[in-house]
Amino acid sequence: MRAALHQYLTANCKTIKTWLPPFKATATTQKPYGVISFGENPQNAFNSRTSFQDVTLWLYNVPGAVVPLDQAVAEVRKLLRKHDANGKNVGPKILQTADGRRFFIEWQQTSRDSHDDDLNAAFRKIDYTIPLGG
């Protein structure tokens, strides 16, 4: 799933062209860039045979560049939704892994504007979950 998400965002996102694995960026990493981070894998509280995969997309830019970050957040959120011919949101975008498994990613929340001193960057994060079958 990580590889499919990375490939899709790298091929389609215009505001963030570089997507890195966690802990790869440094203060000298060319900005803007994104990080795809897989988190917890909690069980579904309503169905013990299913679970979720938590995913966070971290979007970084030069210090103070909050308007470009807003634009990047909007673009990423739009890319991960399916739209009809009129541009109307009609559900989640279906992605596919190299072995043919299909999945979608659901938005949970977007963070406030923040700054990372170690990376010398302004950032926002977008939290998602991927529902997993039983």
C-alpha cells in the first residue's frame, strides 16, 4: 500500500513532487517535499475481523510558506477523492498495489500550521486511515 500511495502521489501531485520515507529528510532537503508515514494498525471497534491502517502525510515547505502548504493540502486531499465529470466528489479514490489488491484512503483530519526547527521547515500533516478487510 505504501508503494502504491507513493507512486500515485509522485505521478500526480504538482505542488509536492518529492515524497520521502519517514526519517529521511534533513534541514538541507530541498523543499517542498512530502513524507508518507504508516502508523498504528488498530482493530475495528465494531467488527473484530477487520482493522484499519493509519497513514499520515506530512507536507513540508520553507519556513513561513503557509499559503503554498494550504494549496498542497487542498491538492492532496482532492487527489485522494474520486470526482465525476463535473468535478463533484463522489467517493474515495481507489488505488491498487503491485499484486492487484485494491484499497482506498479516508481523510481523518488536517493539522494546524507548524514549524520544525530540526528540519528548518513549515509543515502540515494530514491524517488518513485505510480500512482493511478481515
